[in-house]
Amino acid sequence: MVNLLYDIINLLPLCIIPSLWLILRNDPDVPKLAIIFTAVIITLIGISFIHIKKNGKLILGGTLISVIGVSLLLITDETRDEILSENPWIIPLLLICIVSFIAGFIILRSRLGKPLISIVLIVLLSLSMAFRTPPDKFVVCLSFFFIICMIVDEIQVRWIKSGDVEKKAHLVFIAPFLILFLILLMVFPVSDKPYDWALAKKIYASAADKVETAKEFIQSLGGKDRFDRFIGFSESSTIYSNGKANSKKIMELRLKTGSVPVVYLTGKTFDHFDGSQWSKEYESSLNDSLLDSLETYCSVNSYAGDNFSDYIKYGQLGLKLLNMHTRHIFSPCKYTKIKNGPNNIGLKFKDGDIFFDKRRSRNYEYLVDYMRLNSDNPIFDDLANAPGSFTQGDWDKAMSLLGISGAEGAAYSDINAYRSGIYSAYLPAVNLSPELSSYMDELLSGCETDIEKLGRIEEMLSTMEYSSSSDGMPNDIDSEAKFADYFLFHRQRGNCVCYATVFVTLSRSIGIPARYVQGYRVPISKNTPSTIVTENMSHAWPECYIDGLGWVAFEPTPGYKVYRGWKTASEVSYEKAAYQAVVPEHIERPEIDIEDLPIEETDPASEIDVRAVIIIITVALSVSAILFAITLLFNSLRYRFSGKEKKYRIMFRKNMTLMEILGLKRAYNETLKEFLDKASSIVPDELLSFIKRYEKYIYTESVLTDEDITFIEQSNRDLLRFIKAQGFKYRLYMIRYYFMVTSS
């Protein structure tokens, strides 16, 4: 019995797991219970064939053959074809169950078979998780059940102990507890969301944070920003840079107010290009960035009046440094305030850029209040062509409204020096080649305003090809004009550095101050409260100075242009009125009566042919009874014509089987004398005398006589009468005795 239960515990999961996994993977609609039921039946039949004796195999095999044969005769070809066509999984399921049982039985005969199968299950479950194709929950639970059974076996084998060391008996004994564990696994609810491993992630993040902090500290000892080599801040300011950006996290950006598809974070500006590298020659002690914001604000306010929000919108964003230490401040171009929560930050401004008062590193957070221009809306063209004028009173009022009164380096008296410095640094003489000059004349033909010309240049460049590399440029290029000439007429592809450089050059060639800007272009995540800024978001773009309005950004890099404008109040009103004008009137439509279609009633009894089921059961019972009777007759005849020694051994085994019915089973290491002493407390001594005579026979090798055979046969009859006298329960146990006698 122990061996039987042990095989059921091990083989049943190995038959169910592949059946459920493979069938449900190909067809999730297959009834799970049907798969499990089929696997259980095939496993039990297979284990029965393994454990019963040869005559029992004959009875079981004959019964199965008769059931299958009768079923095939009763089911018509049309019904069979219909069943298989509607349930194509039946044949594969049967094959998978049979193959799984045979393979499992063979592998488990090996000492390392069970650990090997457990390793395979762990690998398959891990791969299914990695490829996001998890199996059914019952498959996972059964896999864990089998793995735990393997661990129990290994512990039992390797554990130094005394007493009953049989590993099979140990597993069978604790099997109810393991089955309870399996049930709890099945009952315990599983979240639809994948487990987030919050604790593991927290530990990992904490460790990674400490490592990065240490690296930041070590790198900062040299006194330079971590990304000074990557101004832009992963693409070098060198036009031939091969620096490769990656997905390493740099900052975390969170929009506090406003909604935009993309944010440009300015990091550093440049004014001089020598044909291979950008550098900064512009010198200024003024707060150029804040002067630019105030100039834009005052011009728009003077020009637009009550329609100010058609041209400018306020925004606020928060930035958190992650894997960097730097003095550079990254912010939208037209900032008004930069602070650390409620606290003001000590800003430093130098040569047109803004910096922290000291180097900042990981987890430092700051807020930026800024303005954004509606530069993608056609109304911006009129503003750029004739921006409004303003006075010192307008300037002071603007500073008060923006909450920056008294800001250093941004007084109205500084505006003239600021503008003069821009024209001096950002509008050097550019001598285009005759070919490029002719090309520009043709390109800008018909343009009447500077903003229209800049738009034409931006459109022309954006139609070219983007390439992440700028290799292949001739080494003899020593000016921005030569670079633009070669790029436009020969190369016509490159990265953002190339396109920004060409745009700045062409803008300067038509008398418009322009500068080269590097920082980050950040597409805003819509479904998350924050956006992670990574190194591969680094970008370069041009900005042009519009007289009286300030710096305006452009995007000539192919594939990078995104509409960032918004509709004016008048456009919204017009669209609303137009929509109301075309709204169709509600039309009453007569209801149409549709006759109910007759519903065909089906007879539930027709789905299951009761008559066929009765016939199959009757045939199965009849065949079993006939085969049982035949084996009884065969065993009786075999016993009658056997020799004395064989008869004696057969009857002894029968008597010991009767002793098992009384609850007295001989242990594998127990002598007959020890068994006799144990049984004498339950069974009368006269019924146990056959044991003493058998012990004498096997140890003295005495010659058997007819009297010995008669005596042991009489002992068998006496034991039968004794068991029957014990009550109805023991009479039921006799069924097992007759079955064992028949199958032996």
C-alpha cells in the first residue's frame, strides 16, 4: 500500500502538469477539470497496472478493452467525428497524459530522477516568467508540491537517524500535510498585478544609491562637473564626437503646472564655432537669462494687453538630480524663479548661463517657474515682427508681478548693455561661399520677415536625414561657413549637433543673432506623475534673438519637431460657435417592432446517451466478473496440480494476507518469532500455530507431508471463520483478500 500511495503522490503531478501546461497554452478555453480528470484516470490506471499481479492485470486490461470496444461500437462515425472536430484537444490530451506517465515512471526509477525533474520544472517556470507566459496557477502549485516532495525525500535519505528509515513510508505519512499546503496555495488569491518585489527593490535601490553617492564624491574631488566632458550633456560640443549616450538616469522631472508634450532644459550656451568645436567667448556679468525673460514678458504684455495668455503661459516644474553632480542649472529658457522648495537658491550667473552657488549632487531638488511662448501658433509671427515697446515703469511692474523685484543683474538699466553684448557675441561676420549664398537667396525668396526666414531654414533642414554619428567630415573645415557649405551640399545627414550648428550659421548669415544650446529634450510621460530624464535625451538646438522680444528656440533636427503651441481665446470661441452651428437637430424615429425569433429547445437528456452509458457499465462489470471467475478457476486448478512445497507456500501467503486484514502486517526486517509474539495478543494461539510449523519447515528443511498441507489448509479456513466473526467491517475487508488471491 505504501508503494502504491508513493507512486500516486509522485506520478500524478507529473501527468497533470504537462497536460494542463501544453493544452491550455494552445487553447485556453479547454475545460480545466476535463484535463485534470483525464490525467488522474490515466495515472490511476497506469499505477494499477504497475502494482497488481499478473492475473489482476488480465482483469483490468480485459475490462478496459471491453469498455473501449463497446464505446466505439455504440458511438456512430458521425458522432465521433463531431466530438473530435468540436474538441480537437482530446487526442493530444490522451497522448500527452500517456507519454507523461511513461516518461515519469521511467525517470523516477533512477536515483537522480526526481531531483532532475524538479530542476527542469524550476527552469521552465523561470523561463515562463521571463518571457511573460506564465502557466496556469494549478500548474505552478503542483510544481511546488512536487519540488517539496523531492526535498522531503532527499532529507529523509541524507538524514542520519534510527528506527524506520524507509523514505517512501515517510513521504506517505506526511502527504496529508503537503496536500493541505497545496490546497492553501490554490485557495490563496493571486493578484492580477505582478509582484513588484518592493522589499528587494528597496534594498537594491538603497545599495545602488550609496555606491553612486560614493562615486559622485570621488569624481567631485577634481573640482569639475561630472559631465563637463559631455556638454550637452552626453554629446560633446565637438562636432566629431563619438560619445554614446545611454539610458542612465540623470534627473527626475515633474510638471507642477501646465501640460506640454516635450520640455527643453537648457544647460549651456555657446557662441563661437571653429569648424570642429563650439566654445564660449561671450563675457557678461549680467543675469542674461532673467533679462531675456523680462524682455519677453514686457514686450508681450505691451503688445497683447488683455490677450496676454494667447502668447505666454506660465508653468512650474520640479527637478531632482539622480546620477550627477554639477553646478549647471537645467531649466526651460525663460525662467523667472528657481528655488529649493520654499527656499531661494543662491544663483550665480556668468557669461549668459546660470549656475548653482555650489556643486549639487544626488537627490537635490529644485523648482523652476518659467514662461513658454506660443511660438508654434501663426499669431506669434505678428508679435515677432513688431514686438511691443516698454518703459522702466513697465519693467519694474513686471518684476513685482513675477515676484523678483530687486533681482541682481536684471535691472532695466542693464538692458542696453545686454543687447549690445548679444549682437557683439552672437552675430559675427559669416562669409558664405558663392554657391551657398545663391542657394540661400533662392531658399528665402518671397520671405518678408525675419521670423518667416527662420521658419523656412528650419523646414529645409528638417527634411534631411538624421544620423546619430557625425563622422566623415573633412578635417580641413575651419569655419562655420565651410561646415555649413559641406553639410548642405555633400553630407546632408547628421545628429542634432550638426543641424543646430548649420541653423546658427545660416541665421547669422542673414543678420539674425543666434546661439548654440545644449541640454536635454524631455518627452513628457502622460501616464505617470513624473518623467525620468536619461542621458540619451541629451540634445542640441539653436536659439535666435528677435529684437525687442528675446531668445526664441527652433528645432531643425529631423524627426524632433513637436507642436508645442495652443489655441488662442478667439480660436476657441470660433470653434465652439462653429460646432454649435453644425450640431444636428434631434430627429424622432419611429420604433420598429422586431418579432422574437423562436428559441429551439434542446433536450438535456440528448446530450448524454443514458442507454449507452448503462450498456458500457454493464459490459464492464460483466467482463470483470467473467475474468474474475476465470482467474479463480485457473488459480484453483493451478493449486490442485502443484507440488506439496508450492501448495504450502501459497497457503502460507494466503494466511499472512488474512493476518494483514486483522491489522497484523509483518515488517520487512521482522522475524517470524517476533511477528508471532506480536500477533499472539490479538489472535488465539491455536490459529497461529501455522507460523511455528512454517518457521520449522524453512529452518530445518524438513520434508513436507500430506498432513502438513491439510493442516495449513485447515488453518486458512479457521482464520476465515475467525475474521468473519469479528463483524461486518471485517467481512468487507475480505473483498481485498479475494482480490489478492485472484491476482496472485
